[in-house]
Amino acid sequence: MSRTKSSGIILKTLDDADKTLQRLCEIESRLEIIDNAANEEIAKIKESAASEGKALREQHKAGIQALEAYAAYYRAELFKERKSMERPFGVFGFRKAPDSVRVTKETADLLKKNGLDQYLRVKIEPDKEAMLSLSEDTLALVRASRASKEDFFVETRRDLVNQDLAKQCS
């Protein structure tokens, strides 16, 4: 067997590979514990922040709604010359949103039926999955090629390591 070196770890035998796999299992178990603890803390912090900030968020929303109602009621007086009002603590007013078009499920068919094809989008793209069934000659004809590759993988079996760890802890 040839010798393999990766990140300072030298494996000479299958036994070395087995020990490395065992160590990977142990590392994955510890990382899972660390990540789970962190996720629990994050969830608690988010829950606490949501709880602590709930009243303030409601007050903020109510304040914006009150300003909007005030501005709408007094719109003619407040916004004669401008669409916004500058005040010592901020600005409020109305902005023109960009125009948009609402369509229904029938709109595309009606555009086509009425000769308004220039308002339709058609995206043409190769169906790569379907092209897998084409021969090499046909793929070459359309300037495409079949790509094959091998990915290295490692699947650890942590249950065996967890059993060993459980025995050591007892």
C-alpha cells in the first residue's frame, strides 16, 4: 500500500485508517454536543429578546400607525407643497411606489391570443437531465459533453464509538 499524507496525518496501514475513522466519529460526536448546546443558547437568547422586545415592538408599530392615520387625515394641509414633512425627530410622509402590474392566470394566454407576444417571456434552456440519454455523437453535435467524476467520501459509524464511550463512562 502506498503512503498517504494529508494535513500532517500519515496513514500507512488500514489499521491507521480505522483509527482515523474512529477519531472522526469521536470528533463528530463532540462537535454535535457543542453545536447543540450553542443552538439551545441561541434559541433561549432569541426567545428572551422576543419576549423583552414585544411591548416595544407593539409600541413602535402603534406609533407608525398613529402617524399614518394623522398624515392621512390632515394630508391636504400637511402635504400641500411636499410629500414629506421634516420634523425635529424624523421625517414622515408619502412616497410614490413604483407602478406595478397585477396579472391573473389567464393573462399570458390572453396576451398571446391578442397578438401581444412581445409582452411574454419565454426562457429557452437545455434540459441537462434529459440530455443524459443522448449519445456521445449527439452531444458532440450540440457542443455538449458528458461529465463524470468521482467524489471522495467518508461515512463514519458513530454508533460503535458511542458504545465504546458508554462502556468507558460506566
